Amino acid sequence: MAERFKGDENVAEKFAYQQATLQGAYFIMAVRAVGLDAGGMGGFDNAKVDEEFFAGTTVKSNFLVNIGYGDLSGIKGGRLHRYEFDEVCSII
């Protein structure tokens, strides 16, 4: 893989960003599998997060993950309709 990215920093950065996002999704699934609530969060100031937590490194934030036990008392109403597999998918 190193040869693929040699001399093209943009390609390497895009690939790294995509892979990091996938790893974050796996992390959220693992957190949920052990019984905790978790959700990805965007829309924050990446530069401030990077300055606070990753100063002096090459690490950059992609998204945040909130982890804990959700407060169900704030939920208003039941869960919205979820489609059955066969209603939205077909195997070809």
C-alpha cells in the first residue's frame, strides 16, 4: 500500500480519513454490543478539539462519539416505523 500513496499526499489523506471513519463505526458498534449507548457527532469545531487534545501531534479529529446510558425520560413518543427487510431490499 505504501507505493500507492507515495508522492500523493491528497490520495493518502483521503484514504486515511475514510478508513478512520470506518474504524469509528466499528467502535460504535462494539460500544453498543457491550450495552452502552453511543452515537457519532459532527458539527463541532475540529480545530479547537485538535488544539486541546492533539497539540504537538499529527492527529486530527474526524468526529466525536458520545458514550453512556441514555435518559429515556426525554423521549417523546414511541419509535418511528421501521421497514421490514423485504420492503426495502432485494437480493440479486
